Amino acid sequence: METAAIQSGHPLVEEKSSTKDNYVKVYNLTFVDKWYFYFPPNLVNPLYQYEYKEVVQLPLRLTNPLYGREELDEWINDKAKNAPSIEKIWEITARLPSLTKMLLEDRNNE
Amino acid sequence: MSKYFLESSAFTKRYKLEDGSIFINQLFEGEHTLFYLNLAILEVRKVIFRLWKRPLKQDNQISEREYNNLESRFATDIQKMIRVEFSEEMIKKSLEFLKKASENNAWIKTSFDLAQLTAYLIAKEENNDLFFVCADECSYLIKAAKVFVNDSDIIIPTKNF
């Protein structure tokens, strides 16, 4: 497991994650209001007491930005078969408005 | 052999003959290295889909066959290009670029503009001879790009090309 650095003095939430199978476990590192006693008697400062609590399991589908890359490449390679010439495309689009103008209008209307 | 980063608006110049199309076409026909951002797939495909299902005027609608032809041509083109993935580093850096552009009186208006510019600037850090090709002459994007790179690194395909 990878552990994020713990900032002392403040009860901040930290995360660490581990991978198992196709999931990423996300943990919150939270401040625990507990006092521990050890022998020899020594009261452990609770400010530094943290515990990991599992929050959610996320599939790699939601955490890996390259998830689905193979499928996308497959789509591209499949679609690219028997592509018409660029001249043929120009024939199709000759009667159409500017595609660039359409794209920019759509974008500017975000 | 030169390197070019095609913003989505440059892509669409390829598929309809108009000012600047010949230059864009030459990039594809020549021995150049062409880069694009993965998000451009989304933008360009949306335009093509709109021509089929949401045309501006009824007589400008394309058929399903024509739609598939356009998609097919686009797929062939990007097959030969280098796809830049929009990374988490780019998400973080995009705000830095937005801030710097803003401080220089250049407002990056849309999120896609910001994504494209960020991707280009980071790609340029890895390929310092990379040109930015953007067809939007009047855009905030061009003005913002000029904050970060020389004018000579920016190509606006117009009738002058």
C-alpha cells in the first residue's frame, strides 16, 4: 500500500490506496479521538492517532484515464477500413456550412 | 519533417474545402508528424454527428452513409497521428496557464480551449519545435497561445495558406 505523508498537528483527511484485482480501495485517514495507554504508563497524544477507514471501492474504469484505450483504438482501426478519399469527403461537404464554424459555435455556446 | 499540433478547429478544415483547407490537407499529405488531443475526437465526432442528426437546415442534412464516410475518413486520419492523452498533470497545469493568460489580458473563454492549449503547451515542452495549428482567427485561444509561445509557433490556416 502507498501511504500519503501524515501532517502532524492537524486532523487532516489523508488518502491511501491499494489495488487488488480491478479495484482501487480508497481510504480516509481520519483523526480518531482516542487515548491509548501503554506500559510503562504513557499517555499517547491523541493528536497523532489516525486510523484508516475504507470509504469506497472504485473500479479502475473510474480511476484509470486510459481505461478503454484498446476499445477506442479498435474502433478507430475498424472505422478506418475502406475510408473514402478526401476528395469524396469534400464532395459530401460541399453543400454544407463550414464545419469549423459549427465546431466553434458549439464550443462558444458551452 | 515538421511537427504540428492540430487543434479541433484545424481538423474540421480538412473535411470541407474552404479557406485554409489546402494547407491542412498538405499537412496530412506530407511527411509531417501530427499531434492531436484525445478530446478532439469528441469535438470532431460531435460535429459530424450533428450534420446527420441535428442539421442546421433540412437541406443540409447528410445521410447515414455520408455520416459513416466522414467518420471513416476521420478515423483514418487520426490513425496516422500521435494522440496526446489529457492527463492529470494537464488538469493541474491548466489553471496555471489560465492564470498567466489572464494576467496578460488574454482570457481563455471555453474549457475546451483551455484543454487544447494546455495539451499543446505541455506537448511543446517535450517537442520544442511543435507548431500550434488553430483555425479560429478571432479567437481568445490564439491570443492566449501568444502569451506562451512566439507568434511564429502559431499557424492560422486561412486563405493566405
